[in-house]
Amino acid sequence: MFEQTFKNIDDILYKDSGADSELDYIGQTSWVMFLRYLDELEQDKADEAALMGKEYNFILDEKYRWASWAMPKDAEGKVDHHVALTGPDLVQFVDGDLFPYLAKFKQTADSAQTIEYKIGEIFSELKNKIQSGYNLREILEYADELPFRSTKDKHELSHLYETKIKNMGNAGRNGGQYYTPRPLIRAMIKVVNPQMGETVYDGAAGSCGFLCEAYEYMYQKMDKTTTNLKTLQEDTFYGKEKKNLAYVIGIMNMILHGIEAPNIIHTNTLGESISDIQEKDRFNVILANPPFGGKERKEVQQNFDIKTGETAFLFMQHFLKSLKTGGRAAIVIKNTVLSNADNASIGLRKLILETCNLHTILDMPSGTFLGAGVKTVVLFFDKGEPTKNIWYYQLDPGRNMGKTNPLNDKDLEAFVELQKSKPETGQSWNLKVAEIDETTFDLSVKNPNTPEEAPLRTPEVILAEMEALDVETNTILKSIKELI
């Protein structure tokens, strides 16, 4: 049922002249779903208060609640078409009244960690792009059918939402930066193994895939007490995201996974100077896939000790500084970070090796990231002691990766299991840091257990060999003839 509802909403958006691509569809679906979710949340809280004989103070004034403007119902629980806005009136209300009202919460909220502040941020960032009020009326009616009450409902909704984010990765050049394959994220989390009471951070949160999966992992393992759930909900997961749409999608994704007021800050992470990061700003666990290749401006580069325009290398410095001593990290990064010979790359490798134990490097096959032509590796490191030995694992799923053949959990099972003991196999090997070149700190992926391919021979060599074989054949024929 949920799937059909999502499909119906997409079909309407496709017909509307305001929404142009999957990126728009998910942005528009998100704000409608958010208000629908908020309504359920307020109803639940009002019911709880009533049971305790208390009065509940609604966040939204009555005029702006779902039941007033989106879905006014008659005595039989059907949409009251005499009262319900539609056509130009509906769009005018949403654009001119509802969005400005909701955006104001950003100014009036007590702190950035409240749901009020999130409401203000989301509606300051997004615009309603649905131009036909008749289309919007249909979308609201579909959204009203989505149940948000039970955990099972939320789980199914979050699963569908993830699928939408994944599809968005294939639509438009910048969609893919929000999506890291979930099987890879899950494998990274299993190796890092975040525990109850630890904090988990992603400074390039995108659609919050790392934080949502870490929540699922920790939720499954924890004792189900009210205190633990409160800790997991409020004091465990932290993220930052620069892009408007990704920020909204990330918040929505975390809400659907069961986190009511996610600690996601809308900011350019690289805009803060790493010298300002204090112990109180540090985290136990960092999981991330920072954007590659973006060119950061000179003034942003000034915030870092190792100056470079490569966004991923700046993020890497931010993560190293944001990790507590004894903290653990797993970061997806392009493989050139291991081999580039420029000063910034060498400086970064030296910094990692000297300040952290870079114990594992997972080499990913090309095609892992849809539409991205880069080869990636995952760096696993613990902060606080220098690296002595690195275990490399070369992932080979035994097939070409692509849209119809994406990464799955089974592909990574062997890696997760072997990582515990770090053995030498055909796909894995150990490198002693004492043996690497200290002028370059080159950490390129070179599997010593794969036989070297025979180098291609030059045409001259091949012709000479053919001639030699001809002479040999003639000699044999001649000796046979003599025997006859």
C-alpha cells in the first residue's frame, strides 16, 4: 500500500509543471510527509497528556495543523470539500501563509536541538514547487493515508524512503553524493562496532545513511530500557550537512528511522577552523563518505593545517581532529589518497600514520558507486597511537558492479569476518609501516599474493620467436625425412 501511495504521488508530481526531476520529487514529498508526521506526533503527545489529565500545548497554531488546512474532515471522517482549500487558493495559502509561518520557528525555538528549530530550518530551506493546487490537493489526500503510528509502519516508510534516495542518486549529477550503498555502510559499522553511551558523528551527513544504519545496529543490540532509548534518541548521533535538499532529506530519513529531533546541523562543516575544535566537540565514533573532488575556496583552506582544494582531504583533517583519543573511524575516500605524490597527499598520509593506528584498508571494486568514475577505499583507524601494521583487503564480488548488479551484504561477509584476525589470503595481505618509503609514505593497494601478469611482449620479440619456432620445425621435419 505504501509503495503504491509513493508511486501515485510521484505520478502527480511528474504531471505538475513545477517539479522537474527525482530530486524535486523527493524534496516535495519530504515536506508534505514531514507535516503529516508532525501531526501524528502532536496527536500522540496530546493523547498521552490527556491520559495523565494534563493539557498539551500544540507546537502549531490550529490554523496551520494538518487537520485544519490539509485534511479538514466531516462527521463521517471524509474530506470536507466545503472547507478544504484547493486550486489556486490552496497554493496561495501554502506559499504565502503556511511556509512563512513555519519558517519563523527558526527564530523563536529555544535551541537548535528542538523539533521547533528543525521545522523552522526545513521551511526556510525548501520551497513548495507544486504549482497546481488541484495536484497538491491529491497529494495531500494520498499523504493522509500514510500511517506513521506504529514502529512497523515507520520501518516500511523508511525503507521506501531509502529506495527513493537511492533512485535519486541516478537522477541528476548531484543526486549520487547523497547515497552510499547500504551494504558497505553496514559492514563499516560492524567493524567499528559503536557501543551504547558512545557518540557517533558524520560531518558530511548527506541523507544520513550512516547515522540511520548505526541507529538500527545499536538499537538491535541494546537493552530496551527507557533510559537507553532516550540516550540513543537524543545524545548519540550527530551530523552536519551543507546542501539544503540533502539536509532536509537527512532529517526526514532519521525521523522515519525513529529519531524525533535529529542532531543534524545545517552548515558547511569545512567552514570551521580545526584549531577551534575542543575536547567537548569530539566524538567516539566517526563514520562518513565525504564528497570527492569539490574545490574549496582559499579562505576555507585557511582553516586547515594541510592546504588543498580537494574537499575529501580537508574533511579527513576535520575527522582526525574531531575524533576523541581512543576513538574509532571508518571513512570512504577515493583511492588516490593512498598514492598521490603532491605535498598535501603525502602530508595527510604522514599525519594519519603518526597520530592513528590505520589498521585496515578495504579496497572497493570500481562500479561500487553508481555513476561515479572513481575507485574508492575505506580507511579504518583508531586515534591515539601510530600505525605499525596495515591489513589490506581487496573486495572482489566476482562480477561487474553496476545498476543491475549492486553491492549486497553477502559480498562483504568474508571481509567483516576476516578483519577480526587479519590473515594473509589471496585477497588480503599485511604491510609493515617500517618498510614503506618515508619520503612518499606511499600506501598504494598492491596485492603481493596475486601473481604478476606477464608483461606484454613487443612485436619484434614475437616475430623473432616465430622465426625461431619455424627454424625448429624445419629441423624436426628434416630429421624425420632422413629417418624415412
